[in-house]
Amino acid sequence: MLNLTTIPRLSLVVAVYNKPELLRLVFAACFRQSFADFEVIVADDGSGPSVKEMVTSAQEQYPFPIVHLWHEDLGWRKNVMLNNAIRAARGEHLVFIDGDCLPGKDFLLDHWNERERKKVLLGRRVETSRRWSEALTLDKVLSGEFERYGRREIWDGLNGDSLRVEDGLRIPSKLVRTLLLRTVKGMLGSNFSAARKDLEAINGFDELYDGPGCGEDSDVQYRLSLVGVTGKSLRNLAILYHIWHEPRPVSDPSWDRFEAVKKTHEPRCRVGLAKL
């Protein structure tokens, strides 16, 4: 059940639109986390009642606090819901993932331990194969089997059915990661984290984006850079597995808007946490 008596240090924001069967697996992966001082905020962009039922069941089953935020389905309004999640979050550091991504056991631990002042943490994800995703079960998640690579997982990577399989190898040593050139500079909306105060400094997510593509990651990273918040790579840390689905088209108007935003050099969006 939801426990509001203690304030968690970290808030995990899970962006969701339908697919309660995947959210069930995300909750199970959260239950395995080696870092325990967190809450989960389900940022629901207008799902049907089955997601609410899944959240209610998880609230009764798991010990960590779960908050469900929902608004009516009026088309893609993910950024509106992400701003709602920032307002509701009680943690000082916010981690963002999508509802079709499974965090490895040390995912939240890495996001917490690697945080630095004026840094946004940039994680990556393994693009799993259709075979791997369709064979996924609740037991595989709870047991941690989904994190272990066998011959079939390696073959999926070699065969191109899975992508970036190497990003599923956790390398705790910063020196080794540096020697192997395991760094990234770009933000993925499905695996990044930032201090609440830094997100507030840019007025959160720009709600004028009306489709996926860059408004929930590239735009945020750019505007954070304008207030002195730079990226820190978490490649081969904060391991995340993206469950396979048919590719979705990127919104061309979103890229057009991003190009316009860059010309303004303005860190605070006009329609975000506050309406300016």
C-alpha cells in the first residue's frame, strides 16, 4: 500500500500508455532493485481501466510506494503527464523510463550513486529481440533470469535480432569504461535522470510538443545545457532492457519544433511546469 510517512530519496517516473501486461513486469523488476529508498510514479497518458487495475494490484503487493497519475486520452500528451509526475514526485532526484523497459537490479543504485551537481545522467538500453520479448515471463523477471545472457541471447545480438546487447553488460569500473570508450553524449527519454531543481530551472518538459521524437529527451538536454547542466554517461551502468515492439514513426513536427527551440536560446519553455 502507498506509504507517505517517509520521503523517498529517489522517484522513478514510468511513462505509460496501455499495455498493463508490460507494466506488471516493470513493477516486478522494481521489486528486485538493490536500492530500496524510492517511489514509483506511473505517468499514464490516458490508458484504459486495465492499467489502473494493474496499479491497484501492485500497490497491494509491493512494499515501495506507487502513485498513479492519469489524464484523459486526447492524443499524445506524454510531456504534460511527465510534468505532472515532476509535481507529484517527492524524491530529490528523478529517474525517467518508459513502460516497455525493464530496469536491471542495480539500475536505481547506479542512478543514485552517479549523481553529481549540475549533471544529467545519460543511460542506454538494450533493444531486445522479438524472440526474447515474447518468451518473457513474470518468473523470469522476479528471478533475474532476464538479465543473464546465454547462447541464444548472444546469437540474437550477432544475428541483428537484438541491438546494443553490449550495453547490457554492467561495468562498475569507470577506468575500464573509459578505456573501452563506453561513453555517450545524447539523452534517451527512456533512461535518464536529473535533480528536481535542474528540471524546475528549465520549466520542465515542453508541452507544445504533440508527438514523440525529441521533445522528451533532446529538447530537455539542450535546455538543461543552457543553465549549465551537462551530460554524464551511464553507459554500461543503469542497465535497461527495451521490450520488443513494432517500430513507431518519429513525429516530424516535433523535430521542426526542436529546430525552432534551438534558435531561441531560451532555457525555459513557455508551456511547462508553469505557463509563462
